[in-house]
Amino acid sequence: MTYSKKINETINNAIKEYYENNVATWQQTADFINSTYDVNFTDDACRQRYLRNRYKNSVVTSVPEQLTIDKVFDSKPKKTTDVVDPIKFEKEKAKLSDERTQVNALIRRIAREETLKEIAQEVADKLNWNYPFNFTPIKQTGNNNSEKEAILQISDWHYGTEIHSPYNEYDPEICKNRVEKLAKEVAERCALYDIKKLHIVNLGDMIEGRIHLRLRLNSRIDVVTQTIEVAELLANFIASLSTFLEIEYYDTLDNHSRIEPKLHDSLDLESLVRVITWFLKERLKDIPTIHFNDNTKGDDVISFECLGHHICAVHGDKDKPENVVSNMSLMTQQYYDLALTAHRHHFQANEMNRTIMLSNSSLMGTDDFAQSLRLTASASQNLIIVTKKNVIDTICRINLE
């Protein structure tokens, strides 16, 4: 390899001439430059100077379709029109960096999800071993050929919050008492109507969560404890009803159970609702009369049939009450006889083009926020009696105060 130093020649130009004329490696180029100009350049420094010099003195007309860092640094130039645009090059580098960030984030999310799932299953398994379910079946009356089924809406338990106001008293102990009362009321009404199958539709917000500062201040216990305790409370509730009823269980994502306080920073699937579901499946796996149903139209949309009627259900944080029916029908391309929702903490019923919308109240009743808006509501949950002719034959609004 030969190259003669020229008068007034810049180092950058010398790098270019030596590298291109001698088909040299970058290390060979660096060795030559260091010995000729008495400098101490690395092979990477020579390469960077070479690229910057090309960017500065060339006119770009095209960019390779598949651009990678290795192709830019290691390939020899064939002609001037193949020179890489520095702006587009930086954009491609940024894209590659973003992709790596997204992949790493996905790996972390999957790992965290698997860890949470393992913890939920382990806790449930220990409880199964130490505290097995042992309920005395409630004897039913009437015939065994009933053509009725029931749907129970449960939602907005907000376990973990404390309310002390002239309009309401609520804390975890009161929550447990109301759930016990709800189980008794549901059992009595199902026996009265000769119900053999109960669809439990969990519409979410079972915990208070941490999505707002006000909620964190009103919460007596942290979200992890909230999740574990309400999951066990829910498991006992379902198990007690399963002693004389066949249970079909459904649930959906909500807003209070999200892990990240800020909505825009959170992913829908990063929700403690999923921890509750994993716990319940493990805790109740040995009870043959309990069946868990997965959502087929999205993690936040429940859909099922009851005695031939098509039913959908959502938490309600993404849909206004007047839009629930149209939103679900248009999104899923399915007609529904009944749409169930919650979130707004008050009972509401409406009919839109022969589809009935029924909104559930909360288990906790009036909270501080509702009171500040001059709004109050009773703590209640809806039990719906369904017949083959009528998707809502009877609405039992079970008052729990």
C-alpha cells in the first residue's frame, strides 16, 4: 500500500484518499495517518471523519432501502449517488434505538406479568391448602325443570377505601359485611325463582387503587393488600354460591386497577384485575360447578349468551351510558339484547332500539367525590332474572346499606 503526503492536504482528505485508493481497512488507515501526521487516531475516529467528509461534500439522491449501522460504516462507496443522507441516517439510528427500547420494555412487561401470575397462583395454592372451602349447601325449593337463569352484576366494591360522612360509612370491614349480605340475598332470590345457573359478571373496580392522589389518601391499605384481600373475599363469595348453583364467571378490565396512575403512561393489560383473575382460577379450580369464561371480543368487553339472549358488558369508563349499545354493536358487529355497564355508581336502565342498557350501582355508596358534586346513591348490586322469552323478566336491585 502506497500513498504520498501532499502539500497542504488536510487529514480528512488524506484519510479519504488512503482508504479508497488502497482498499484499506480502517485499522490500516489509522496506522498510516498516525505515522504520517503524528497523531493518535483510532480506527473509529478515522471512519467518523471519513463519513462526515463525505456527507459534507456529496449530493445525495437515494438511500438504501434496508439501512443498518454496519452497512453504513463497513461498505465501500460505489458511486456518489449511493452516499447516505446524514439526516436520514440519524433517523434510522433513532428508529433502531426505539425498536430496541420497545423490545426491552416488552421483555420487562412479560417478565413482570409472569412474576405477578406466579405470586397470585402461589398465594391461592397456599390458601387452598390451609383454608379449604367448606360451605353447607342451601336447600332449594321448587321443581328441577326451571327455564330461568340469573345474571348478577358485581362492580365498584372499591375495597380499601374509607368513607366517613353524613351520607355514608364505608371501610374494608363494612365491605365484607355487605358482600356477605349480598351472597345471602342472591341465594334467597335464586331459590325463590328456581334458578339453577348464575352468571356472575364482574364489571370491575373491585379495589380502590392508586390512580388519583385523593384515592391514595382515602385508602387505608396499599394496592397489593387490596388486591389480595378482595380476591379472597370474592373467592369466598363465589364459592358459597357454587354450593347450590352452577356458576359462569366473567370479568373485564377497569380503570381503578391499572398499575400506572397516569392513564397515558399505562397499558390496558397492565392491570391488577388480571391478578385477581389468576388468583380466582387457582383458588377455585377444584370446585366443579364454577366455570371461568375468557373474553373473545377484547379484554375489556364481555360477551355471552343466556337462554338464547345475546349479552355484552363493559366497565363503563370508555363509554357514555347513551353510547354503550351503539359502541358495542358497531365495534363487535353483533346485535345485543342486553348491555351491562357500571363505573358511574348509580342504577340506571334504558332501552335503545330494543337493546336494554342496565347500569350497576356500587357496593360502597356515596363517596367524597360524589358528595362534592351534590350526588348521592345507595349501595346496591343488580340481580337479573332471565327467561327464554324475556332477557329481563325481573330486576332485583339488592340494597346493601
